[in-house]
Amino acid sequence: MPMKSVNVKRIAVFCGSATGVDPAFRKACIDLAGTLHSKRIGLVYGGGNIGLMGILADEMLRLGSEVIGVIPQKLVDIEVAHNDLTQMHIVPGMHERKALMANLSDAFVVLPGGIGTMEELFEMYTWLQLGYHDKPVALLNTNGFYNTLIGLLENMVQQGFLKKDRFEQLMIGEQPEELIERIIKF
């Protein structure tokens, strides 16, 4: 894709509702929040108060940045919704959550997480490949967390199931600041 300068006002971040075992994951959230704040970029995220999601939202709020949550009613009912956000959108389900997050955002960044995070990554990545949006999709590969996934995608290219140019649409980086700079220059 040709490089263009994007006016990035908000970035949707997908990440775990757990913190994981590596302290680097927590640090990546704090560093990402600092980078977003310094670039005056707001956060759109899943609206939770737990795990990496909660760490990221809390740090953004501590810095005084915009934080928009999008959470399904079912998760509100089990008390995982963050109560102190700039805006909170409560939606009926996961499909509506991702659609609204996509509409509110200018790009997507994926941090470490579980199967929900993977589902969100692959939906936004698929939408990019199919032309439903033309927004950057980026993977923050903290401490090599996504090395095996990257290997799987490379194998898909080698086996003829994923075109090389489509694979290369996925931005991959190890440092939040470097990745956000690439997104801004997308």
C-alpha cells in the first residue's frame, strides 16, 4: 500500500483481560499509553477494568487522555466494566462491539492477549484485506509473544494461502513508539 500521512485521532487497542506472566506486557501497556498521550491520540478499547485492558485504560486516564470503552451488556452484568472513562458505550454483543470500535478508530493495535484478542486481530485484519476499511492494523510483539503467530502467517504465505503483500499489510513491531510512528505515516 502507498504510504500516506494519516490524521490519527484514536487508536483501538485489543489486548488481554488478564495480565499474563511476563512483566513486559504490563510495561508495554504503560509505554503505549505514554506514546499515545504524547501524540495526542485517544484510546478506544474493550471497556474492561481488568487485565492489560485495565492497566492501559488506567494509565491513559492518569495521563489525562481520552479513553472510550465499548463493552457488551453481558460483561457489564458480571462487573468488569471500567467506571471512570471519558465515554462508555454499552452494546448488545461482541459483533456490535467490534463494529463500533472500528468506526470510532483510525487504526488498530494488538497487544498480548488470549483467544478473544486473536479473534479481534483476525477480524480487523480480514476487514483490511477485503477492503471493508483501509486503516492500519498493527501487532505489538512484546518480548516475542507473537513469534509463533508470525511464523504461522509466514507458513500461510509459503503454502499459498496468504499472499505476501497481504501478510505485509500487518504492521509488526516490538516497541510502542516505533509502531505508533509507523501507523501515523501509513
